[in-house]
Amino acid sequence: LALLCPAWAMATPRSIHVEWGYTPPSEPAVTGFRLYQEGVAVHDWAGPDVRVGDATVDLTATITNFTLTATFSDATESPHSAPFAFNPNAPVTIKFVWLKHGNRPVPTNKPKGVRLR
């Protein structure tokens, strides 16, 4: 499946609101969370207890995929959440949810929250 963007479409900076659920591992300690847009890190939130945040991202008229990771004190990251295909023209909320598996969280395919602000 390929999504194409017309050459005339311009990126538009938009503020989005993101919400997520997370069960942290016992070790290493969670230091924050990182939002990815089409595989590129676009925003970090600091703190192990943060579960909501706002970010400004560039959107076009096409669908954009977002994922979320947890960052840890040993400079590693959790696996990416399941991607959420965000359409800036559709009223939708994206939510990211992880399940704990062993000592690392495992992303589920149940997104939990991103919306335009």
C-alpha cells in the first residue's frame, strides 16, 4: 500500500494533543516518551509519569503515520507502538497503549491518542 502526496500539497505546522497508557518495566527506569512521525523523531516528553502532551508537527493533506516509544535511563527505547495513520482532515483521536511483557513493554495494536488542537 502506498500513499502519495500531490506535489502541490504543502506541509502545515499543526499542534496535536497526544494521550497514552503505559505500564513501565521495573528496570531500566523510564525517563520520558518520544513521538515519531513517519519514522522520524519529532517530539520528546520528559518524565516517567507523563501520559499526555502537545506537540507541533508538519502535516500535509495526506495520511501521516505516528508511533510512540518510551525512553529509558540506559539510553535505550522501548519498541515502537503500533502505528496510527492520522488523517488531519478527519476528526479522530489516536491513542497508544503498551502491555508489559517480561521486563519490557510491548506495543499493542490499539492506538490510544493524538488529535489536532
